[in-house]
Amino acid sequence: MQLLYNLSDLAMEDALYEIESMRHFADLRLDRLPDETAILNFRHLLEQPSLGKVLVKEVNKHLEKNGLILREGRIVDATIISASESRKASMDCYSFRILSAALPAF
């Protein structure tokens, strides 16, 4: 996941805390998440000669067998927050009400 989403070790730690689907995929519980150092050590283990390449090859083979393709992705924050109405929008409504009141009825 770190490679797929191009995350630093610290960003990967944060993502595991914040994104439930990542924890589920990694089969991790919120109370037992690896910290930045553990993620770094695991990444260094995978960087041993040919180990990472073999792992990526096996993952890609499994995905291909199931009709899937692995591509680099992006994480987008789609949090919805409440915000006050903009002054311009409220002025537009105000102007429309004044204009409507000034027009003669036919």
C-alpha cells in the first residue's frame, strides 16, 4: 500500500490510523498498528536483494489471474464539513429579492 500510494513511512502510519479499509486490507487492529520505525524496518526487509521483486511479481500474478491491474493511486480526502454561507451568495439572494420586489406584476 505504501508503494501503491507513494507514502512516506510517517504518512503510511497516519493512513493506517485514519483509513479503515487500509487496516482491514493489512489485517491490522487499531490498537496494534505499527509505528513509523516498524514500517521503515519492514520496508528495509523487503528491499533485500530480489525479495521485493519476487513479492511484487507474485502479487501481480495473483491480480492478473483475477482480472485486476495494479496502478499507482491517490488518496483524496473527501471529508464533508459545514461552512457558513458565503457573503457573495447571500448578497446575490438579497439583490434578487430587491429586484423582484421592484418589478411590476403583470
